[in-house]
Amino acid sequence: MVKPPEISSIERADGTTWDHITIRGKFFGTSKGRVYLEYEKGGAPYRTNCQVLSWTMDPATGESEIVFVVPRMVPQVCDVVVDPYSTLPETEEEDGFTVKPPEIVSVNTNAGTAWDQITIHGNFFGMKKGTVYLGYLVKGKPTKKNCSVASWTVDPATEKGDIVFVVPPGLAPGVYDLIVKNSVGSSDTEVGGFTVKPLRLFQ
């Protein structure tokens, strides 16, 4: 009997670009096929092709495992599609994976002066270094100041991460929005999340 492929589990239900995700199931075939993340775009299904790092099946039991890389894409709730790329039919897990934007959870201190190093704790920052900004208004128009990033670390198993940025010089004392943008342009903003204090002059 020729069995169609079956997805039994996906390693986790959410993540972000460049994550390595494992799909387990049966009867995926011994030849590498394709994995897609599918979502609605313009009222029609749209597929983004994923890089496949490994594709294995035990020919005796049919037990199968695929490791794919989450592609460069904006946040979406996606169906996970496994296509054996042969005469076998494809299979999918509806809403099986969500690509998440960065998520600021806390800041080690919400106030500082120029050159201070500030740590942001959060989730889904991504494995590749992104950007930190301090946002403010100039004549009623939003603008932002790029901050130097001293370190950008993320645990790939939990998606928890820490970013250390440097408060830039040249900003007037006041309240600023704290903005984290990942390498694909998705961002999270903590409105009024950071206060620039005036420099203290020591005699």
C-alpha cells in the first residue's frame, strides 16, 4: 500500500525568520522535497518556499523528519505544507506555524544618559542582529535616532533574547519611544519606554 505523507507534529508553533524548525511525521519519502509556509495574500493563497536542511525517512517504518529554515518574511499565521515533490500528494498542517515579530518584555533600566549601555529583554528578536532606535517627534513628525548595538543574543530553543544598546549622544533630555526592529524589518515599540536624562557635570 502506498501511503500519503502525514504530519504528526511540528517542533513549535511559533518563531521568527532564520529559525530552524523540525517537522515529524510519516511517509515523507526518501528523496528531499519542498516545505512551504502558506498564507492569504490579496485574498488568495500565497506560498513562501523554505530552505530544507534535512529530509529523512526510515524506509522500514515510514517515520520521517524534516528540518527547515523559516524564510525572510513579515509576521503571518501560516499553514505548513510538506510537498514530497514526486507522485506522492502533499500534506499540510493548517495554522501550523506563526512567524512572530519582535516582542519587548522589559528593560533593565528605563532611563539613562549618553553612552550608557541598556539591556532589553524580550522574545523573537531573531538570530541576526537588527536595529534599536529611540523615537521622538520633530515639529509633530515622528523621527528616530539609531542606537549602536553592543550585543544581540537569542536562545534558539526558547526565543528569549537580550539586546544591549548604547544611548546615543546628542539627544535632548526627555521621554522617547524604544523601538526594536529585526533583520527583516518587523518591529516592536515601547511607547515612552525610555527617558534620556541630562548629563551630570562633575567638578
